Amino acid sequence: MDRIRTGLLGYGLSGSVFHAPLLSVLNEFEIRKVMTSKKEQVTQDLPGAEAVSSIEEIAGDPAIDLVIVTTPSGLHFEMAKECLLAGKHVVLEKPMTATAEEAEELIAAAKEKGVLLSVYHNRRWDNDFLTIKQLIKEGRLGEVNTFHASYDRFRPNVRQRWREQKGPGSGALYDLGSHLIDQALHLFGMPNGVTAKVTAQREHAETDDYFHVVLHYDKLQVILHSGSIVPENGPRYQVHGSKGSFIKYGIDGQEEALRAGKKPSGDAWGRDTAEFYGKLTVIDGDDVKKETVETLPGSYLTYYKEIASSILEGGKLPVTAEEGLSVIRIIEAAQKSSDTKKTVFING
């Protein structure tokens, strides 16, 4: 196999902005088919790709190697399962599924068919997160005791889109929370317990638009927060350790660039602006040293480069299905904690 013959399920925001532009600049992939009603847009964006109307035209096509599922979250399970059982490798847009039980069933199906299953947790490759990951790895903060990540927005009006309507996998916790939870688990592993408040603050809201989730480890406390009525953002990350603190404002610009129709290429891609470089404070005895830390470049392309390596060369998956399952388990624990107003303890 020289190129990975790929099918896309869905061509809404996720498929057209977060997946197709990345695949189109990587020689390892060839987008053969797209399941969508937006046939003219596919013809314009992806010359050579065929727009089809049913999943069967992709899952049943022996010429397709990989299927990327970018449909609404409530459809992930049934569509991914059909593709896996047809012997296709599958990439699922986050969140993996609406329930942990569904995720477990998909993992079993992938193992049964001997195919790869991964979840597109692309914000592991945000420039700010990569910078924090390196600072922690280098020990510049010492032993981390508090990790606080926020994903706040000012969207006071409920919009008519599936993420803001009642249904499996909808709401802010599944949408934005899955990003923050995956980052925390990637850094620190599964917590001992979860305490959360998940609610709706906006008028006429049909699903949650606010969450405050605390992941309890031994000494470490991880706070993950999001609100939809936040006119002025505070720090996106606050990381505190025995040797120092790192405070970071702003957000990785890759999403904005992709939405604007830019292609992920060139040295400037994924780079931060100097005004948003994070501030590092280090305690050295009685001395307090402050410095500005240049943000590492972000790279969503890395995810698909590693997917290609996994399929073509047997390399390690960038995000495993088991990691995607862990995120869903934490989401379910957070929902239960909010409903019962109690801490939910994690077993294993």
C-alpha cells in the first residue's frame, strides 16, 4: 500500500475544517469518497473525491482502507461499528462515543477484525499544551500540584446546531470537555476520583453549556472549566509546582486558520504570537526568577502523520481507542458527580 485510500463520513465543520485540509497536504492519504449532501463543496474542495449519500458506499467499498467518522457524536458508535466490521481502519472524531459501553464494543470489534481504531484528540498538538508538556517533562516546574485549564467562550445565545440540542453526545462537556480531559489524562493518567458541576446557564439552553470538573489524584488537583457566557477570558492554563508556576493566556490559532481556509503548511503554521507567550516564575531559594517562554509550534498534522505511520509501517497510534474510552469514562463520572452532588471514585 503506497497511499491510504480514505473515506470521510460527514462534511460539516469537523470534516471540512479539521480533517480534509490536513489529509489534502499529506501524500500518504488519498480521499476517495465523502458521505455528504454537500456535493458541490466536495467537488470544489477535494477534486477527485466522490460525494456519496450512504455509509454503505464507503464501508462496502473494498478500495477504501481508512474511514474517518466526523458525523454528530450520537452517530459515532453505529457508523464506526459498521466500518470496523467491514474490515476498515477507523478514526473517530472526538468524543469517541456517547457511552463507555459503546466505546468498549468498538474496541472489541477492532480487535476481532485486526484493524486500527483511533480518536481524533487533536488538541494534544495545540502549541500551548505542547509547551506545558515540555516544561513538565524538563522538570522546570518541579512536582506539579495544581493544573488548571479553561475553555471559556462568549456565546450567550443558543444556536440551532446539534451540539446545543438534546441528544447523545451533545453539550459542552462532551464537546469541549473531551479536549481538556484528554489533555489531563495524557499528562497525569487516570485520577482517583471526580467532582463536577455540569449545568446550563444560558436562557433556552437544551443541554449543558457550563462545567467545572476537578480530577483528584494523590496530591495533584486538576481543574477543568468551561463557560459559554464569558465576555473576557482569564488564563487558559495555570500550572503550579514545587519549583515554579506557568501562566498562559490565549489559544492555539490552528482552528482559526483552518476555518479561514488556510492550509497547514509553512514555518509559520501553529506558531503563537509573542504577546501570548506564557510567563514562567521559578523559585530558587530566596530568589524569584521570571521569564517569558516562547510557545512551541502547534501541529495537528502530527496526528495524521502518525496515523499514516501506524497503517503503513506498524507504528504506534497517536491516540489509542483505550485512551478515547478513558475520556468517556471521566465524562460519565463527571455527569454522575454533578447529578448526585458527590465525588465519584474511579476504579482501576
